[in-house]
Amino acid sequence: MGFWWTASTDARRAPPLPLVRTPEVDVFVPVYGEPVEVVEPTVALATAMDGANVRVHLLDDGGDDEMEALARRAGAVYHRRPGSAGAKAGNINAALHRTSGEFVVILDCDHVPSRRFLTETLGHMSDERVAFVQTPQYYANHDEGPVARAAWGQQALFFGAIARGKGNLDSIFCCGTNVLFRRAALEQVGGFPTHSVTEDFELSVELHQRGWRSVYVPEVLARGLGPEDMASYVSQQQRWARGCLAGARSVFRARLPRRVRAQYLLSSMYFLSGWTLLIYMSFPVIRILTGAQPIAAGSADQFLMHFVPYFVVALGAVAMAGAGSYTFAAFALSASTFWIHVQATLRALTGRRGGFVVTPKQGEGGTPAARGGPRPRHGGRPDRGGGLRPGEGPLAEHAEQHRVRGPAHQRAAGGRVAGAAGSARSAGPPGAAGRCAQPLVTIEGHDAAALRLEPQALLRRRSAARSPRLPAPSIGFAGRSGRR
């Protein structure tokens, strides 16, 4: 019923009013041990976004000199703070103290934005009550294997009918990346909470409690990397399940409108669904071991007469709402990892928080983390792995389709920007520290993963005039384009 309530509110909204000014926007790209080849296209394309005076900030909690060199080449500001307290949330909060743009964009380091990201989202900020605008997380590597395809099927359902419905109910929550924030809203709540592994969920609860609104734009405006193997998928789902279940306490305590509270609880309680599968699986085991009938009120035939229609209708409802994007493989992957929900529930009840583990950005043949080896974990130095070679990876596959003609990079100047929580090393042109730098490059082609941005080199990509779109049924309205 909760699913149908959410999905049934899916309807078009009036287009936003355009902003009558060109605002200053800080773009935060947090990194912690990811390969340079993964981070490079995100930073390069972020500097080329239209619609605002953009200043890109590379927030490196791994202390990697190669990242500093990357920021210098791309015309971004490099930030390195002492320690890594608060994980990703702490990293973003530290950068908030060192920047001043009216709006803030947060991009995971593997999510490459379209040039149109700001032009499609800033208009919603003309409503002074809007705290943030969330856009979909699209997995550009969804064809890289069965796990990636199934994981994307799950994402497509959420960022399709579910997220559109939540948006129309004014209860969409921040999903951690591909999101535009109003700085005033972040400052009012003290930035991102650092006590949770799903700081974005907890932040959204606090913002909605204070009367702020949120908006969902169901258009793919950034392309990222999803989990490609089971180790990566399990790591991601464990963090989401632990954080959302623990966040249910905040939802119960918060003074939220009933509609918004119910939507948050539905999101949290999804991670209890694994218990239903555990119960179903226990029935035959109990019967075999004890001879007892777990459901004594009726026969097996009577049980199946009730259960099978329910099961078929439930799956059919999800398939219909997803317009074909939610596949049986996506369902099977979720069912096979039911134990994650059970484990997360027990940890939430016992108060075991767990560490913030960065989701591996590459599968087999990538970093050791993606192969099941040590993962970067906040609180210690990350392990360095192989990473992609230039020209490899799903974001680079489209590179040959786009050819570049762009101006040479200006030589980056030195300079330092003092910060309240650490040092920020300016990698922009002289005099850029006190203003939002204009993009230094023009890039053709949305995917630019394989670039080696050597000093004085030409950038050989230009962001496409329009971002790649999912098929209409996946994110947009059924039977219509993905645009709102």
C-alpha cells in the first residue's frame, strides 16, 4: 500500500521560474583513495557547467599528491584537511567553512555532470523555501555485468516512480550525490551530521523538520559508476541499510508533517523486508526438522491460494510502476541478499554503528577494494591499488565517439586559500581565490574518463549540449520523455 501511495502521486509539476541572476556555486567533489582516472572526468566536466559562476573544489581526505596535481591542471581548488574526522560528512562540513557560494553542488567523485546540471536545477531555487534539488543517480556501467545490471534495475525503480512520487509529496530526501543545496539551509542546521553512515538521510530529516522543502528533477544530469561485483554491492547495501534503519529513530523524534514522516518511515522500513524472506524460508525447514506445520490455521493448498495471488500482484505492481526497468534480476539480487537487512536490523537494535566504507568504484580487475581486498575506510590511510589505465572503464568507452577542439589549459598559479578547518590550495588562475572562476576549458563529449590532463595539454572532450537520457520509462513519465 505504501508503494502504491507513493507511485500513484506521480504527476507533472509546473516548470520552475528561472533565476533572474547568475549566482555563485561551489561544487564539492569529495575523494578518499579513489583512482585519479575515476575522479578526473568529474572534475573536468564540473568546471564546464553552465548557468552560474562555478568554482570546483576537490576535497581530498586521502592526502594524495596526484589529486592536488589533478586539481591544478583542471583549474579547481584543492582542499586537504588534517585527519579525516566525520568521514564524507566531515569533509564537506570543513569545505563549507572555507567557501562562500550561495549554492553548493555535491558530486561523488565518479559522477560526471552534464553541462546542463545547473541550468536544469537552479530554477527551483527561485522558491526561497527549497533547501535542495535532487537528481537521479545513473549507473553508466550498468552493462558491465549481471550485478551492475541488477543494481541499476533497483536504482531505476527508486529514481523513477518512487522518487517522482516522493517529490510530489515534498518528501524526497538527499541521496548524497548529484544534488544542489542552498547554503543558507545547510548553515542553519550546522552542515551534514557526522554521527551516521547515511548522513544525507539524517540531514534531510532535519531540514524538513525546520520547514524547508525539497525538489526532485527526474532527469539524468550526471552519470556515475555502480557496483560491478557482489563485494561492492554488499558493501553499499550494508551502509544504506544500517544508516536508514538507524535513522528511523530521528524520524520518530522529528516534528514532521504526517505525510512526510510516513514517507521517511517507508524508506527506512524497506530495509526490514529481508525478514519476510527469512520467515518464508524457515517454513519448510521447521516442517522438515520438527514435523510441525508453521501455519496451522490452514493447509498448504489454502496458504498457496492466498499467497500466490498476493505475490503475483505485488511483483506485477512493481513491474508496472517501473515500466520495465525493474527486472527479475533486480528482484533476485535483492532477495538473495536478504541477510543484509537482517544483519542491519540487529546492528541498529544493538547500537553498533560501523565504519564509513567507501563503495568501490571498480569491479574485477580494478582496485583491490573491488576485488574483495582492503577498502578505504575513514579513520586510516587508504590502500592504493591498480586502478584503471587511461582509456579503460565504462566512462571512457564513449570517448572515441567525441572529438575535441578546445583551447590549451592556462598554466595554474600557486596561491593558498586559508580555511577554518584546514588548508585549501588554490589551483586556479591568479586572482581566482576571491571569486568564482569561469571554466578554463571547453569539452566535447560527456564521458571523458581517460584524459591525462598534463600541464599545457589540450582537453579533448566537450560536454554534450544535452545530457544522455535514460529510456523514457526508466526515470521519466511512462510513455513520455524523461523531462518533467
